[in-house]
Amino acid sequence: MQRGEQLYSGKAKSVYESDQDDALILHFRNDTSAFDGERIEQLDRKGMVNNKFNAYVMEHLEREGIPTHFLELLSDDETLVRRLDMFPIECVVRNIATGSICKRLGVEDGVDLSQPTFEFFLKNDELHDPMINEYHIKSFNWADDEAVEVMKVQTFKVNDILSKLFADAGMILVDFKLEFGRQGANIFLGDEFTPDGCRIWDAETREKLDKDRFRKGLGGVVEAYEQVAQRIGLDI
Ligand code: TMP
Ligand code: ASP
């Protein structure tokens, strides 16, 4: 399938029309960004690795009962997805405290949470993705009551499903971010699930195997993504 008109270009993916009205083509680029786009670098092979990683995880989630926008892999770095109207919201679940929650709440880095916690953020780089609550979402009509409920329930379900997938491969799913959208009456998981948007640690050594390697200048970023992919059973 040929890419049509480019509709949108994000920090790591571009979105194109496809030859179906209700489907779009996602192009996973090598661009890797941190600190709300302040730092951007090209990492060889990352587009391909993330495209295949995302397809594998989305197919796993579908099998486990999560409706996703994934339709089919088109090439090494392109995927066909359902066309969604995206909510301008990021849904984050954390199993271990690290990253922004430690700065915000002054809690110790690396502490296991007694139960997973959930946060909404507004998707807005200029404002550095501020944390918002359900009242903000409803007052500004960013999503309706049903969508808020679906986003919370589905994000926790994804946490259960993927925590197990990574645990079975000797890794910890520390935290992750999801985005959802609507097609007609239905709400689907959209965007992507890749090591760009989550934290994954080796269970024994707690070595970071995700985009924190890039944020912290640890090197071996794509190699770590490939290691995670191979450990959960992907043949890259
Ligand atoms: P945080 O600790 O920076 O709030 O991030 C929590 C998790 O969500 C982490 O796995 C990274 C992911 N995330 C993104 O991928 N993009 C974002 O814009 C935000 C706010 C979080
Ligand atoms: N918000 C994403 C991150 O922190 C991308 C970016 O900041 O540019 O990884």
C-alpha cells in the first residue's frame, strides 16, 4: 500500500493517509526525542525495531481482549492502523516510582508502589505535558465520562497483561504511557507501545532497557530495545 498525503508529523512517527478512508499509515522514524523535543537524535534501526515491537505488543493485547488501532504491518517501518480521533491525553500507569513522580512528590526513586498508580497528562510539549485530573478533562471537553472510564480501565488491564509478558521474560514493566482515540462509537488504544514510551528494567540487575538510556546518555539504546524484543519472543 502506498502512503498518501502526510497528515501529521510527531517527534518519532509520521502519519499518512492510506488508500482506505478509515485507515492511516504510521511511519516509525529513527528520530528519538527527549525533554519534550528539546533533544532529538537519529538512532540507526530504531524506526524498524519500534515498528515491529509495537506490532508484536498490539497483537498480543488484541488477543488478550484490548481493542487497538493496529491493522497490519506494511513494511519494516510502516504499519496500517484504524483512523482515530485522538484524545489529547496521555494515560500513565506506574508500578515503581521513578521519573517525574519522584521530582513532583519527593518520593524515593525505585520504590515499589503498594498498588499501581494512574495519572493523566495533557499532550502538549510547549507546556511540558502538565498533569491533569478528570475534572479538567471533563470541563474542557477533552474526553467524555465514558472515554475517561474506558481509558482508566483499559490502561490498568494493559498493565496486567504486559507486566506478565515482561515478567515471564525476566523484566519489570516499571511504568508506561498510552494514548486512546475514538472511531465512531468505539474507543481504541492508539499511538504505540514501544520502549520509547515505557520503562523496562532487567528484573535481576535493574539495568534500564528503555528510553531512559537515551535521556541519561547511557548509550546502547537500540541494542537494549532489541534485547527486550528478543526476550519477549520477537524475531528481529
Ligand atoms: P514520567 O516519569 O516522565 O512522567 O514518564 C512516565 C512514563 O510515561 C515513562 O515510561 C515515559 C512515558 N511518557 C512518555 O513516553 N511520554 C510523555 O510525554 C510522558 C509524560 C510520559
Ligand atoms: N515526551 C517524550 C519523552 O520524554 C518525548 C520527548 O520528551 O521529546 O520521552
